[in-house]
Amino acid sequence: MHLYLIGPRGSGKSTVARQVARRLDRPLWANDEAIQVATGKTITELFQTRGEAGFRELESESLANAANSPAAVVDLGGGAVLRESNRSLIRGTGKAVWLFAEAEILWRRICDDPRSTHTRPPLKAQSAETLASDDLDEIRQLVRERESFYEVCADYEIDTGSLSVDEVARRIVAWFDTVDKLTSRSRPIA
């Protein structure tokens, strides 16, 4: 059974996923990184050359590869839940933890991440120097648009706004250990 981390950009998925994978002694599948390795392009370049629809197709293919791999911690991009086929795959092959925070916190984290404008889909602003309140409005809008998709996939939710990475990882591992044990017990004995 996979453990999927879902949520908006800036919620801490990638950082937390590394710690959770280590603590659970499971491989990590970072979906955006897998796409970049497979294509040799950054997510920003893929959005520029293939458009959002082309990127979403690559994202779905990579998610399918993750779902067909041995049990892993899977770090998904913020928009991976937009397609029904992806939501079904997530629900059918594992458990999902929805990481979230207030839009202002997400915005601040994105502004503080120098890699963000080079490796992630662009917000309206094109560089860290020009991230502005327009981007905060865009983040609010994206969160509103995607909230119901995160909710339908989520088996567990964590507000990461005031928690350390260590605390978020600890809560996920404690929850998942319980879920994994219950799931293991309910499997028929061969």
C-alpha cells in the first residue's frame, strides 16, 4: 500500500515525504522529480513547451508508474488530484495524507524557496524578486478550486502551518503505522 502526500504547493509535501520515507523505511517516489528525470526538463519548461494539459498527461503517466511500483511514499504535485483517473488511482492503491496551510503561509514559503520559480509551475510572477500580492490571490484561488479534490482523496489531514517538518512527519508515521497494521490484518491468509 502506497502512502500519498497531496496538497497545495508550499504545504511541505516534498520535505516531509523525505522524512516519512526514511522513518517508514520505504522508497520515495517524488512525482515531479520523476517527470523531470524522464523528460530532461524542469516543470517550468514542461509547462512552457507542452502547456498545462501536456504536463498533466506526463503527471498521470508518472503517477501510474508509481502506483505500479513496490509500496512507497509518493510525493505528488499540487495539481495531481485534478484528474478523476488520478484520484481513483490514489484511492485504489494506497492512503493519502492532505497537507495544507493558510494561503499566506503557502505564499511565504513559496517566496522563501529560491528553487520555486525555476522548477515549479509559474505563478503569475516569473521570478522570486517579483512575487507579489497577486500571487497570494492566485494561491487563494488555486486552494479554493482544488480543496474538494484534496478532500475526496484524503484519508488523513494535517495543517502544516504551525508545525515543524519533524512533527508533521511524526504524525503521519504514527497514523500510517496504525492504518497499515489494520489493513494487513484484514487481508485474507493464503
